[in-house]
Amino acid sequence: MASQGTPKDSFHCVGIIFFLLGLGTLLPWNFFITAIPYFQSRLIVGNCSAGKEEDGNWTGLGLEPSSHCSDDFNFSNWLTLLSQLPLLLFTLLNSLLYQCIPDKVRILSSLIGILLLFVLTAVLVRVEMPAQSFFSITMASVWFINSFCAVLQGSLFGQLGSFPQSYSTLFLSGQGMAGTFAATAMLLSMASGVDAQTSALIYFVTPCVGTLISIICYILLPHKDFARHHLHRRAQEEPGYELETKAGLLSPEDGLGPVPGATQGGEPLSLSNGIAIALEQEDSKCPLEIMNGSNGAGLPPPKPSVLGVLRKIWQMALCIVMVFSITLSVFPAITASVASTSENETWRKFFTPVCCFLLFNVMDWLGRSATSYFLWPEKHLRLLPAVVGLRLLLVPLLLLCNVPQREYLPMLFRQDAWFVLFMVVFSLSNGYFVSLTMCLAPKQVQPHESELAGAIMTFFLALGLSCGAGLSFILKALL
């Protein structure tokens, strides 16, 4: 309830705006990874009949992997790596930019940059070019678009520090919906009945519209009395200081709600998706607080030590690295290459978007939501690294599924049901352990150390994403 003198958020307009802004921040990662079949169809090398249709048009979003096709560009591996490195580098850079560049400039310029790169990607659908040129342009777009996203997320999280906690939850809910939104957009474009090239064009026009809506929403934000009141209050109370990246790590209020995750996917992380995960939970069991008040003696609390905090949360830091290293090592580089063995052509066409991307996002969301009800093994933290390490067993199981392009490892799990089963366990455990570790870390430190704990955890989260992206090259070579 709004306090006396505080304007009300009429019709929840500001809440809706932050939800849409959250959705817009993770659209690039999710739309690119969900369209991996399209990109691979443009890059297939060798005598591959699946690469083009008889009329010379690319099969686009409907590519079916074939044993005669080879992904010499390792597109999915490079896509993952060049998406996660900018997240780490430009998140750190944003912590310096906020001192000299206004947040409005950073946010609007990032959104415009993302829009222009999405327009370029949509235009390239209609442009025939050599595979090497297409790969180079696409990888450059991936790097820059994720760089813009890193600055955008950090800047928006900084502004969210001025608003009540519920608005952070709405923002993160929007981020969590990005993966499902991208998978649904792919399914609808594929089911539209148009030719594959037009289907791909419709698919990439969708995030252009979504980003344009985000720009309009942000322009409208300061015109709302409720938003103007909170932004003005921050400027008065904390002149010259913005809670940018670190405000994105931890909310200044208690209790952050369970948010559907993508990822990246989720980043994925959501995911992807990296910084958002630090604000995932709303529950009395899972407080993420920033308490900047004085101690009982009326003196300010001592400045927390990085090493001192790390000694308290090293188990959670290790676990978050393990979780994302395992996930990004096979998703989407390996999982998107698994092919259906069904004789039904329609099912084969929709197999990857449904069983890889849509299933992962839905199950990951359920895993994150589960921590609202239980936090095992909260009282036995020594067990946590061992339990998280059990996810390593899923890596060889997924490698032994029906990936046609292989030379060394055997194919033991040919049936689609095996892959679906492994993906359910894989995505559920990813969402649960990501949310669990980010939830438990601040509970191991003193209140005045919780902000630093969140910053440390987010660093290791980004480290895990980058390690997983690098490991995907090794696992792809083992097939």
C-alpha cells in the first residue's frame, strides 16, 4: 500500500512497463539460441540435401539434422561463448559507465542498438551470401547485441533500486518469460504455413517489435507520477550515486519472488540471463537484503572483506560455477543437435523447438519455483557440492542421445523419449540449484555483507557461464 503522499501506480502501468522491459532484456539471447536450426541451415558445409530446398531457398527454421551434414562452423558453440563473454565484460564496464554516462542515455542507446541489430538479422534472412560471410556477420551481431544487453540489464537494475521490491519481481518475471516467448514465436512461425524463408523472417521481426515496445515503454516511464516520484526521491537521497550493477544483484528490500527462468537460459540465464538470477526468490526462507544501517552501537558496520565473505560462501560459489558449467556445456550446443527418430515429418520438424527449448524453459521455471517451498539441503551445506555434482551424469547421457553428426562416441539412446526424460531432469535441476545457491548465499553472512555476497556470487555465476561455453567445444569434439 502506498504511503501518504506517494502517488499510486494507476492501473499498474509502471509494473507492466517493468515487466515488458524485463522481457526485452533477454529477448536477444533466447531468440538467437532458439533459432539455431535456422543458422545452421545457412552454414551447412558439404553435400547436404537438408541445407537447401529444391528452389534454392534455405529450409530456415525447419532444418532437420542429417548424418550427411556437418556443422564445421560450430555455430552453437560460438553462439554460446560470444553471448556469455560480453555479459561478464560489459557488466563490469557498466559499473564504471554509470559515473559518467546518465542511465537514460545508456538504456535508450542500448535498446536502439539491440533494435538495429535485430533488424539486420531479419534483413539477412532475404540476403544470399557465402556461409563464411554470414557466419562472421552473425557472430559480430551476437557479440554487440549481448554487450548492449549487459549494459541494459545493469542500468535497469540500478533504476529498480528506487522502486518497491514488487517491481523487481515483475521485471524478473518478464525476463523469465523471454525463453518461453521465443520458443512460442518459433512454433507459431513454423506453423503459419508459409515458406521457410518467410517463416524465419516473421520470427526475427517479432523481437524487433518487442524491442520497439520496450523503447516506447521506457520513454513513457518518467511521465508516470509514480515512477517520477521514486526516481526523484533517489536523486535527492543519494546524489551522484546509482545502484547499478550491485543493485541488480540484490534488492534493497526483503523477499524476492520466484521467477520463471530462461536462460539464458537463462540467462540463461536467463539466465543467460546471469545477473537476474540473484533476485529470483520471494520467501521468508530466502531473504536477499541490503542493510546499510548502523550497528547496535550506533556506528556504521565495518567494511566487509572480499576474502572474508568468500570464506563464508565458497560452497555456494563453487556450486553456481558447477551448475552453469554443466548446463552451458551441453545446452544448446549438444541438445539442439539431437534429432528425432520418429517417422512423422511434422514431429521431426517441431522436435527441437518443443523438446529442447520450450521444455527446458518450462521445466527450469518449475525448478526455480520449487525453492519457494523447500530449500534442501539448507541445513547440510556440505552435501550441496556433491548433490550438484550429480548433474555431471546427465552430460554423457545427453551426449549418447541421437546426435547424427558423431565420429567417436556410440549412440545408445535413440528414442525420443530418452532425450525428453533427460531434458526434464536436466532443466528441473538447473532451475532448482541455481535458485537454491543464490538464495542460500546471503544467509551465510552478516546483513551488512549481503550486498558483497551477491556481487561475489554473480561474478562466479558469470564465470560458470563462460566456463560452460568453453567446455561445449570440447564436448562437441568428443562426439
